[in-house]
Amino acid sequence: MRPFVTGAAAVTTFLYYELLFQIAVAAESEPVSVVIKILFSLSYGAVFAILMRPATSHAVNKIITAVWLFMVPVLYLVEYFVYRSFNVFYDLNTVLNGAGGAVTGFGGDIMRIVLSPEGVICLALFYLPFLAFVFYGNKKLEFGRVNSAEIAVYLAYGIVFFLCGSLVVESNDRYRHTCSEEYSYQNVVSGLGFGTGLRLELARLMFGAGSGQDGGEFVFETEAETERKTEKKEEKNDGSATVSQNKAEDAEKQLAEVSTSPEETVPVTYEPNTLDIDFEALAETADGRTGDIDRYVASLPPTMKNEYTGLFEGKNLIFMTAEAFSGYIIDPELTPALYRMATEGIQFKDYYQPAIAGTTGGEYANIFGLLPTSGGKSISIITKQNTCFTIAGRLTERGYYGKAYHNNDRNVYHRDETHNRLGYSDGFMGVGNGMEEYLTTRGFPASDLEMLQGTFPTYVDKQPFNIYYMTVSGHGQYIRKKNQMASKNYDRVKHLDHSEIVKCYLACNMPLEDAAAYLIEELEKAGIADDTVIVIGADHFPYNLDTGASPGHMPNLSELYGFEVNNYLERDSNRLIIWSGCLEKMEPIVVDEPVFSLDILPTLCNLFGVEYESRLFPGRDVFSDKEPLVFMGNYDWKTDKGTYFSSKNRFEPVSDEIDIPEDYVNQIRTEVKNRMNYCRNVLSCDYFDHVFGTR
């Protein structure tokens, strides 16, 4: 019986790791979720029991067992500390390809968490089985080679547990979709366990098809859905087609009707936002998945040009991805420049910034209009393709001067490679290839104001210009003695009725406010404020406010927002700023419908009047007749009719009085799956090289 005792110890050890991890990250604790985690963990543990004793030598098997007991906790601990650092679970692609940059740039923050009391306790608990083995198990347990009878028993147990777990998953509509066509690493780890998440990620990397790597098959819209969309367009276009009317001299650009006589008006006929690309013809020459993408894109209706098309044509563009920016900091007294831009520019009342792969994932969404479905590796993959479809590429083709800047080390997240391929004519500058000349302070984080003061004079006379900034002042940790921006600007926020950590976060955002004020002042001095557009969007919510906390357990973020943050959509709610001096001379342009980061690129393309292929974007031009649809990496989504929570498999309408069309939820779920599949497949198939040709 002693060999089976050894095997049982191996099985229960794996279960111990999983349950400890789930408790440490405060994952789902619903009974069905716990049962699934236990069943799958026992099945993995049975395999673990076989792998621990493959040799004939007892001594060798003890060494192998010790190695397993030392190495397996590393997998759990890496994911745990990543979650504690960034408040999201990082898939293998992100850990293997994006975490290196995080460790290089923010190793101090990560080590702080590792060496915190909670981190040390977690380390000790995960290595408890290893220590128990070293001091007790290697003497008391049997370590002879696992024989055929034992293998048969372990495999039988493993198969039974795995089948039982799979049956529970298949019988539950929510978890069945999570493992298949609505695969989400976040939902899998939280609902089914880290071991299962790791298994599915390995399957994705090794086998691709059918494992979530390619996202499955596209589902083309039904006749009912086509009819629903047609009705929606007719409803939207019934009456006034404008969001607001322009009082400036170029009002004709914002009116959907023109007068032909005192007695009648004729509606303007708008052309589609398309390029001269025959996707059906491309599909005939493409193989496999690439052809499927072509057919999917060909099936989509393009968005139409509208009253806002070309509103910013020929103007300069300054686009900022602001580190850990939150729209909830905007205040007329604390941040008057940001408040001016947010309230006198285009006003987005319901905006979201999905947090999937940290900073690099947020940049990816803002710049390329896609969700980072390959995690931290996404931006490296896509910048090896043709990037002419970005706003940088479109404006460069029109003769704009362009450059990208970052006030941190140029090689963090490999930006020295990726950001030189974004489409800006003059490449990328960070600390290490020029930015250091403009930064007077050498601590972390650097000042956004100093970056703007140093770089703005270098391009102000190169009009039209197209500039990109990735800021860093808002970066955590939010402690005065650890963060020079928090310390330097603390006196500006110390009077506020907030906790210490929230005050420090607000202090870290003062350089962004100062940079915005500086930009407006200098643009007005140069007489080009009306001819320049400033866009500010976040990369992700400020996850350093609540280290390693899930929605429902985020007191500091809830304090900043002013309401309890209970789900991912609430967590990722934010503010998008699109401002130009010319907008202040117009009636306010207000967008009440749900908008998210994937909508930025098509909206800018339309506003700048550049030719673009709207069917290539899973987001939308917010001024078009396309229905609003915000969707997250975990398949939560929101429309103007309500919100769907994938973790609960529940749709909540905006009100009880709203009329929800029959099968509406299933139709939108299908549409979200298609758009997620598209985001995955454009990376795996080098799709933009296929469409536009290699560079």
C-alpha cells in the first residue's frame, strides 16, 4: 500500500496548490466552480503521481519528486504575483513575451509585492509540500518505479475525475462557452482553475484549431439579425441625423440635409467608408483561415460617411495614451485643463478601456483598434505586418510629420522595436535614444510635463504633424516615499477628502494635467489651437490602487470612482478626450452611447477624412449608423439596450420598459464571438500583409 500512499500524496498536493491559489486571488467560490476545480485538479494530480516516479532508482525518483515539488509552485506563484501586480491573469503569451519588459522596467514594484507580508506567506504556503517532502516524505514514502498496475489505477482515476469535471462543465451553459467559443483566460482561471487555464493555453499554443487559438468558426448573421439592424438604422436616421449642430462657418459639414429650395430639403447621400479591396476575390486566392477572414469581412456592411466626416481634415494630431489614467480624476478645480478638454471637446458619457494585457495591451487597443488576444505579444506580432491602416499610417501617406515618444526606458516592452513600426515618419524616442535630454529628474516615474516641454518645440513648426505620447507619470506604486511624482505633487492634493493612497494617485496625475495645460497654452500662443486635435485615452484602470484585488474587493478604486466597483465593466469605465480649439466655437458634441477603445481608430479616421476600410475594424466610428457595442476580453458586453455578464450568463436591460427584440442576446453574443475571432485571426494569419501587401 505504501506506493499508493505516495501517489495519493501527489494527487492531494496538486489539489492543495489549486485551492491555495484560488483562495489567494479571491477567485470564484460558487459551489459548481469549486466542484469543477476539485475534479480537474484531482485528474491532473493523478498524472502528477505517475510523473514523480518514472525511474527504477529510488534515489533518482526522490530527486525528480523534489524537482516537481519545487517547480510546480513556481507556475502558480508567477501567476499569483502577476495578478497581485496588475489585477489581471496573464496568459502564457503575455507572461513569456510581455512580462520580460515588465520585470525590466518595474522589477522593484514586483519585488515589493513578493517581499510583502502577504507575498512571503504565500511563498511559504506554496512551498510547504516541498519542505514536508524534504524533512519527512522522502524518508516515509515509497519511491520505487511506478509499475503498470499503479499506472492503470492512476490513469483510471485521472480519466474518471477529468470526465466528471468535463460533464459538469458541459452541463453548465456558462462554463461550456467559457471553454470553447467564448474562451477567456480570465474566466477560465477564475471559474475553472489555474491548472485548467494552463492546460487550455498549452493546447492553444501547441494545436491552435479548436482550442481557442484561432477563435473557432465565424458565424454569419441570420436573416433576423439583418432585419433588426436595418430597423435600427431606420430608427436612428428618423428625424435629425446630427448629434449637435455647428454654429461655425463650416456648418455644412455637420448638417445631414441641405436646402434646395425654400419649400423642400433633400437628404445628403453619404458614401461608404471603404477602400478598393475585393475581399471575395481575395478569399478565392487565400488558404484556410485567411480565406475565412476575407469572407467574414466581405459579409459585413461598411459604415457610411456622415456629417462629421472630415471635421478635422488637415489638422495636426497629438494622441496620448496616459498611464493608468482615470476619467474620475477630472475636476474643474483640481484638473482645470483636463476638465476644459473633456467638457468643451467631444463629450463621451459612457466610455470603457478594457484591461487585458497591461500597458502594452492598452496601447495596442488604442493604436490598432483591436483587442490584444495574444496578450503582451500582440503588439510585437502586428507591428511585423503592414500598419498602413492605422491613423499614423493614413496621415503619413498624406505627408504628415510623425513621431512617437515615451518618457521611460525605450526598451520596456520592446518599444524600441515595436514603436518604430507604428507608421510615424520619424520613428520613436524614449529614454536611451534622446528623451533623457529633456528629463531633469532621474527617479521614477518621470514627468509628463517635462516630456511635453522638451519635445513640443521640436515639431511645432513641422505642420501638419502627427504625434504620439505614451506617458508614465501616473504609474504606481502610489506611496510618497516610493514615487517621486506622488511626493513632488502631494501638496496639491493633501487637502482632499481621500485616503492616502488615492491622494498619492491623484498627485501622480498632476503632471498629466500640467502637460495638458502646457499644450493648450503653447498651441494658442502659436495660433494653431483651432488647427490641432488632442486625444487622451488610458492604457488601463489604475490597478496599483488595489493590489491583486478583483471587482467587489476594490475599496480604493471604488473610493476614486465614487461608487462600488463590482464588475469588470465598472472597473474599466473611463473617459476619452477628443479636443480641438475649433470645437469650443461649436455647440457641444455629446456621445451618450457606449464607446470603448476599439472605437478610437475608426472614429479618428472618419474625423480626419482619410480613406479607410471600416469593415476591417471590430470597433466603429461613433458618428456612424453602426450599432454601439462594447465588448471585453472575457466576453462581457454592453449595448444601448443593456449589459451582458458572461460570468453570470445574464443580460441586464437598461430599463424594464425597453423592448428587447427576440433572440437579441444570442445575436449579440454571436457578433461578439465573431469580432473576438477576427481579433485573434488577424494576428495568427498575418492578415494585414495579406490585404495590403508586405512592407
